[in-house]
Amino acid sequence: MDEDKIQVFSAETLNDVFYHIKTVAGLKITGSCTKTSPLPEKLLSTCSIKELTEITRKENYIETGAAVTLGKLTALGNSKLPKVLYEAITSIATPHIRNIATIGGNVCLFPVRGTLFAPLLALDAGFVLQNEEETLTVPAVKFLSVPNSHVLTKIRIPTEDWDISEFHRAGASHHLLETSSSYAFLANAENDILTKIRFAFSGLHTFRSISLENKIEGSRLPLEEKSVSDFIKDAGDEFDKIFEEGRDPSPVKKEFLRFVAYSLKKLS
């Protein structure tokens, strides 16, 4: 795309955004444009909208505007931000880039999901989508993309404490490629009983299975070797289901199961 042909629209409020969506055909909403893919012909940045750049702390969650920068989030510290999310954010690019890149931009990356999607998926984050007529909160586990005419305005991040919190990423450190992936693992235990567990994986493919998590919750700790091997097998079978018939899941599946095995060692 010739940069001279790119039209940039501005917005100071959400009403401005909704007006442009209705009146400008082919408009694409962007954050800070830190991704290196070609820019759209018509773009609208939301980074000047005050309510999208604010962070609010509630009793059980943090609500962050979609245009909040990753640098602003890390400034909260890992005592206020969930550890798994803090580690994911600080693994992204450089401090300079994190001071420009936004959480909303990372969430909306596609087809390869951004680094933050796996931890947000594990944390049961909610994505707030708005248009002129409605406000929807979509759980991360059900989020595919922002619907036409809607805008991602906020992300609600639960701040529940976790006994074990792990984040790992694979692939290039400063670029998202088809081989890039992120993995998040959370677990809580009480009186040697596994009370809650969550696994989430994202990249070119996204995976979280609540039914799989339910199978192992309630297990006595440390986990027996057979329980671990059975769970890994079940995880592999569930992971296969996200692939279209005829597609080979082997490369990414191997990475996923390696993460699962590593996590379960923490409980064995």
C-alpha cells in the first residue's frame, strides 16, 4: 500500500468512532500500528479516546481500556497485575515498543494470536464490545474476533490469587510468526487437593478445554504418575479436535504437550 494513499481518521470519543464506522466504507480500527503488516487504506486510531486509555481497579478484577499501553500495565507491577499476565507482557518486544503497543491491539491480532491471548484465556478475562446500540461482554473462551460495527473498548481481567502461575512462549522473541505460541498454566490447591486448574494455549491455533480441566480438579496431590500420563493423553486427544480434518497437528501439538507435561510436574 502506497503510504500517500492511506487515509487516517481521528476520534476523540466513542461516538466519533461509531460515526466513522457508519460513514466510511472499508474503515479499519487500529491501535498504535506496531505490527509490521501492511497498513489498511483507511484507518482510525483509538489511542486518543480518554476512556479507552484508563485502568480501573475493582474488588475482583482490573478493567483496562483497549488503548492502554503494555508499558502502562506493567507499571502496575506484578503484585497488582496477575503474575501470568505480567510475565507475558514483559516478554513482548522491548520497553520502547511496550510503551506504544496496546493491550487491545494484542488481543485482536489474527490469524496468529498475540502473546497475551493465552494468559487472558486462562484468567477467564472478558472482552467488552460496544456499538451505538449495545454493550456485550464476551468471555475470552468464546472470543473469535470483534464483530462488524463493534469496537473492543475494555478488557476485564480477574485478579484471583493462584498458587502456581506459569507462562511460556515459543518462537521468535520479537516477532509473531506461524510458529509462535504462548502457554499459560494456573493452579490452586487446598489441603493437598487440587481445587482449580487451567491450561491455555494460543498461536495459530487456540486451545482451552474446561471439561478437560474438570477431569483433574479434585485430585489428591502430589499427582500419581498414571494420572499425569492419562491426562497428557486426554489433552492430546482434545487438542486434535481443533484441527480441520486432514491437517497435521503434530508440530504444534508436540509443543503444547511439552508445556502440559512441564506444568503437571509442578503438581507431582
